Amino acid sequence: MSGHNRWSKIKHKKEASDSKKSKLWTKVIKEITVSARLGGGDIHGNPRLRSAVDKARAVNMTNDVIDRSIKKGIGDLDGITYDEFAYEVYGPGGTAMIVEIMTDNRNRTAGEVRNILQRYNGNLGALGSVAYMFKKQGVIVFDKTEVDENVLTDLAIELGAEDIKSELESLTVLTEPKEFERIREGLKAKKLAAPVTAEVTMVPQTLVRLTGGDAEKAVKLVSALEDNDDVQNVYSNMDVDDAVLESVG
């Protein structure tokens, strides 16, 4: 998990300081719209929509924009229909990636993704060739200086979490996807410090340690994919040093 958490931490830091916030807003708006279309416009009854709205608020999206995006999703306002699918990708150094797509034009997106892969030494994998290396889980990450490890561990076990990981700077509670909202709310009710991140995501089950040129190429590939407007998320099993992430990012 160390590589996964480190990458997420750097990624969120990069997004928060990125001057091109319109690109990030576009992705969050898509997620809100699709979440509302699939599960309804009530954030209390639609966990995916609630997570999307949380992301929107984290990047200072206005309530007006959030409300319009929800209305487009449920059909109260005209909006674009997006398709969702994923590419399974092999990256430099034997890394594996799942690239989640949300697009209104599959042909355009397919061409753009193939160009990125060709430019940064990536290759499309067959269906199922990469997915088995990841597990969908709820991930709730706390700053280790903000919570008592023993208290959090006891609460997480009591609530039925799958696992608790202790790292140098963080404590991570892992849940089954269907239990994510219940456990997050259960921890919140205990007046703990707010988590650094809380989301249902794809967690790599094993990590591939990269150094040197392979590490730099893999990080550049992920960054290029994330810069594409139709790419919602990139999950990778690479484990690289912070210095590589910062220098490339």
C-alpha cells in the first residue's frame, strides 16, 4: 500500500495546486452527472454521487455548478450522455494500470489514449489481463499525527473494516465497497479528525518497484493519461520514490 498511498498523496497535492483547475472541474462535473444518472440525485441515497460531490467541494466547486450537474444527470436539464469503460494497460518496467474513461465520443478517446501509450511506452492489454491485479475497496486515509492509532484500530475493527494499515505518516482503513459509506460515517460519528482522503478505489494487490528510467517513464505515462479530459482515473501498481513523482510532476 505504501506506493499507492504515496502516489495518491502527491496526486492530490498536484491537483490542488494546479493552475488549470478547469480540467479538474470538467472531470468532477462528469462524475457528478453520471453518478446522478445511474443512482439518482439524492446524495444521501447515492453513495457514488456523495463521493463525487465531496470531490467537487474539495476543489472549491460552487453549489450552483454542483446542482446543475446533478440536474443534468437526472434529466431536469439538457446534458451530454457519457459512456463509461476502462482500458487495461501495461506500462514501463512491467507495471499494470487501469485507466477509467468517461467520454461522449469513444472513437476520439480511443485514438487519444493510443497516442499517449505510443508516446510513453505503454501498451493496451487484453480484457482481464490487468484487472485481476487490483481489488476494488473503500480506502479511508488519516494523518497519523491527527488520530490515535489504537483508538482508530479498535473502532475500525468494531465497524467491520477489512484491514488497517499503519505507515510512516498515515493510517489507512480498508473496507468492502458496499460497507464504505457505513464505516466512514461510523468513524465520523466518533468525532475523529477528518480523513485526508476517503473514496472507493482500485487498490493494487502487489506493487512493482521502479527506479531510474523506468520509474520516470511510468510516472510520465500516468501524468499524460491523467491530463486527458476523458480519463477520469488511472490506477497503477508502480512503487517509486517521492523524488521521482515530484520531479516529473
